[in-house]
Amino acid sequence: MLSSITKITVLMWADILAVYAMWMMMIYLTDVWKIGFTHAAAIVNFFWGIVLMLPLAMQFLVDTIIGNYWMLLVSSLAYSAGLGFLTMSTPPVLSEAMGTCSEYKPECIGEGQEILFYTALALIAFGLSGHLTSMGGFMGEQMTESGTEDLNEHSFWMFFCGMFGVVLVPIIAAIALPYIKPWTLRFGIPAICTVVATLIFLTGSCSYNYLKPQGSPLTTVFRVFVASTSKLFYRGPRDPSELYERNDYDLYLQPHTRGLRCLDKAAILLPDQSLEQQEANRWRLCRVTEVEGTKSLLRMIPICMTFIIVGVVSSIGLTYFIEQADHLNRKVGRLFVPLPILLWLYDITKSKSAGVYVNFANLLNKFGYRKYTPVIGIAISMILAILCCITAAKVEARRLGIVRDHNLIDKPEDKIPMSMFWLLPQFLLLGGFDGVSQTSITSFLIDQFPPLMHMYLAHIAIGVFGVGTMGGVLSVYVVGKVSEGGGRSPSWFQHTLNKSRLDNYYWTLAALTAANLVVFILVAIWYAYRDGELEEIEAPEFGETGEPFDDNSKCCCC
């Protein structure tokens, strides 16, 4: 068992290296491709948005068709090909082969490089999403009784080295990768590591424990909509007890509620057919419990919509914060500090703040506030988001003041005489905000989701962040258009950072988040809560993207 898990863990090493490389994508697009920083941010946000939104659909495929092993294998192959294409898309690779321009300049980027680049992003997004979907599930399959093996000393040390690498690799990546100047190597090293990790994973194919797809609870939601639509013109009974339900002792039963009565038609028993005939067609007849589970999902939509702005604020850390840091002084005395150190500190703050919130939540639970603890956590995270945006606005205003004082407005390539660590407070606040928001949102979903849907909790939680990440692109476009005032004034978003007014955008996000907090409180007061099922919660293990975290709800909610 341990050696099998180690071979799967190696894929996590490759993920970490690749994500650190992708974290520098904003700088690559602005420094090498020379595109506007808002255009570069749109590309990066769409990439991470897809990464965060795909796991929900992929989990459905895993549960119904292909299983965790094949999802990991296919996504790893796509991952390897994507990073390979990304390496080939850098100017020197194809340009030198064709005897043309071989420098990291926009004139060296032709149509072939652009095709490879965008194809690479799509494949890498698929690979990352596949790993997010099936990594934890496939490891769980190896821990079943039928998949155990002798826990000898060799297996133990393999397992120990694998887990130690998960801790060590991020530190090495944060320190070493920034010192590698050629972008071909920055992308090439993770590509090689991913290929090696995929090969190691394949060597264990004969020893892994496999579970066949058991079907997806999402199918139940689709069945309710199909069945209720097929009986659209039938009148339901006045007494809800006449709706179809099975009273098997091993089935979870959910009581009938009066809202969304149109869906009750899925549980109507037709008088002109026998019960056996109707039960045989599961797409025409659903249990009351299945209908009520679908109702619960629909009732959560308003409150989940308020989480989107959370994703919008979270997305600025992977785009505009990095672009700001790239133009600041990175030296402390004579020591050159690599840029990913800020990401490393952000990740630490994110993990620690999640742990602090969990301790706070468990304390509230002991006083009988389990039902409202996640809502309090979400509200706290929104307050942290407001403070993060305000801090970022003030720091950016100071940066722009130094730019004007040193006549650097038209010199976007020059370093600004301001320490990179002025950005540290906003990175730490962003980490605290992400840690608390992701943990509390997941906890809220655990409490309020139908039990049969618990395996989709983590994917739905990060999917909401993915929608917000893509929403960040729309917010920049709308704010830019509004700031122009019909052409009477320049847009806050210009081609370069020094000519833009990013501080005003941060103030706008702070105002939007404050308004969203008010809406969230009103919706939370109106929302009808289910009683929480867990006495204590655990902090999720956050993954590599800030995006993407691994919630253990599938295990603790059974």
C-alpha cells in the first residue's frame, strides 16, 4: 500500500513544480510577449478559472465512466504534453530550429508559437483539473483492505520520502526556479519532471487497487428535472404522504417541504400504471428524498452567488499583485530575494489562517452555534478581503507616487526604487482571506448539502472560486469602460502598469466586497438552515494553486 501511494505522490511533486512555473505566467506574458497587463491577467484568470471549474464535470465522468486511475493517467499525459508544448512555444526553441529570431522578444513569436502556447494552456488546465479530481480518491482506493500489502521497512521509507518531498519540493521550487533565467528552462524543467512522474506512476499500474465507477449522485438531480418535466401537466396530490417514497431501513429519508412544488411532480404516482412499472423507469419516478435533495441545491444558489465576488478578489493575487512585485526592488541589502517567496509566504498564511479558523469554529460549536459557524467564518473572510483591497490600494498609490517622482511613467522596464516587501501585507491578508473563506465555505456546504452529494463538496466550492476568477476578467472590462466616462477621461487600465490606476480598481473591489457582505448577511438571515452534522471540522489540505484545495469531506461526512 505505501509504495503504491508513494508512486501516486510523485505526481504531486510534478504538480507543485508546474504550478510554481505557471505562477510566473503573468510576468512571462508582459515581459516576453509585451502584451498589456490586463490582457495578460485575462489569459491567466481564464486559465485558473477553467482549472477550478472542470473538476465538477470530471468527477461526474470518474463516477460514471472511467474511474480514478484512468482520469489520473489521461490527465497526466495531457499535463506532460501541455508542459512540453509550453516549452516549445518559447521563442528560442522553434525560432532556432528555423534559423530565425532566437531571443525572448515579441517579434520572435510567430503563429506557430501562439498555437502551441494556447494548446499548452488547455492541456495543462485539463491535467491540473484531473489531478485535483482523482488524486485524493485514488489514494483512498489504495487504502482499502483489498489493496494493502506488507508494511515492510522498504515500503515505509518509500512512503516517508514521498511525503517529505511534498514538503521539500515547494521550498526548492520557490528558491531555485527564479534563479533560472531562460524561460525555456523554467518551463522545461517542470515538463521533464512531469514526464518522469507519469512514468513512475505507470510502473505501479499492476499493483494498484482499482474500484469500478459506481454511478454519480448528480444523475439523481438530472432525473428529478426530467421526471418533473415529463409530468408537467399532472396535478399533484394534496397530501404529500401520497408522493412516492421508499421506506427501506438502509435509505436516508428527507422530509417533504412545501417550497418548489413543481419538482414534487417527479414523485407523483400515476393511477393508470402499476407501481412496478413506474419503479422500473427511474427517469419517470423519483423518491421524495431525491426531490428534496434537488430542492436543497436550488435553495443554495442565492447564497452561493455571493461567493463569486470572493473569487474575484482571490484572483488578483495571481495577476496584478505579481505584476506589481515584478517591477519593484527585490534586494535586501546585497541579497536578491526571488519573487516566489511571496507566494510561499502567502501559502503559509493561508494554511495557518485555516487552522486558526477551525479552532475558532470548534470553540463556537461547543457553545451550540454549529449551524451558524460557517456563516460567521464567511463574513470574517469578506472583511479580510475588504482590508486586503484597501491595503493594496494604498500601497499601489504609494508606488505610483514614486513612479511620478522618478519620471518612470514612460519607462515600464525600469525597476522602481521601492522594496518588494511593501506588498507583503496585502499578500498576507490575501492568504488569510483565502484560508478562512475556503474552509468556511466548504464547512457551510458540508452542513447544507444533501448527504448523497457530499463527494462533490470540494469541487463545487472551488468551482465557485473558478467562476469568480473568470468574473475578474469581466469586472476589469466593466470598470475600465465606466472609468472612461464615455471617452471623456482615460481608462484606469492602460497598456502598462505605470500608466494605469490600479489603486482605483482596488478601491472599487473593496466597495463591491463591502456591498456583497451586506447582501450576504441579508441572504444568510433569510436562508433556512439544516442542522449541521459534524461536531468538529478539520482544516482542508490546501493544494498548489490557491485555488485548488483538497477537502476531506468525502471521508468525514459518510
